[in-house]
Amino acid sequence: MAKTIYILNGPNLNLLGSREPEKYGHATLKDVEALCRKTAAQYGFGVEFRQSNREGELIDWIHEARAKKSAGIIINAAGYSHSSVSIHDALLAANAPVIEVHITNIHARESFRHHSFVAMAAKASLCGFGIEGYALAIAGLAAMTGAKKKS
């Protein structure tokens, strides 16, 4: 079984902690990465944690996850969730479970955020749990792949 999960983050997530903290909180992307690495280690997963403001780079990483037969992809495509058919198509071709994560509840926000092309390609979606949604996504991916929590 593949033991590496790809955790991909889209545009503007590099600004976590300083961008609209009333919506996104004060945690930084480094804090998210530390949470993900700690949680993933509990299940024996390694992590490729990445962020890009460029759609094509995110797609290249999804293709890389496929080529390396990753255990799964956790993605917060941010604004691309609502606009990128290309990310949707890449995720469908990934040959691995995909879990969508959003820090805020996208369904309680502007109407254009209510539709997600990523969700249409994902096995599950989490939104509104703050950065804890990433840890929940890792636990969900572990359950999907049969990985057990280490004691």
C-alpha cells in the first residue's frame, strides 16, 4: 500500500494567518502543515505538502501523485474549487481517493462558492471545521485505505 499522501493547497492559502482572520483564523499555512504531518504520522503516512497560486502547478502535482501511486490526495483548491474543470479532470484521473477540504463553510458564504468542481471528483468533502478539517480529512483517508492509527 502506498504510504504518501499529497496535501495540496490552492491560491491565497499562503496568506493564512493574515488574510481575513475573522473568516480563516490566525493559524498560518506552516501551522496547517505541522498539523497534517503530526496527524499523518499517527497513521504511518508520509506527506507531500504543497501550495501554489497557479492552477497548472496544482494539476502537475495531482499528476505526480498519480504517477507515484500516492495513498490519496487531500486538496483545498480554494477559489479554483468553484472554477476549475481542469483540476476536476486531473482529480478524476488520479487513481487515488480524493478528499476536499475548506477551512470555512463554503455553503454559508457567497452563492458562487456553493458549487465545487473538486467535490464532484472527491470521495468526501469537509468544510467549516477550520484547519482541523485537514486532520479530519487525514483520518477519513486512513479509514478509506485501511490504515490504522498507531498506538
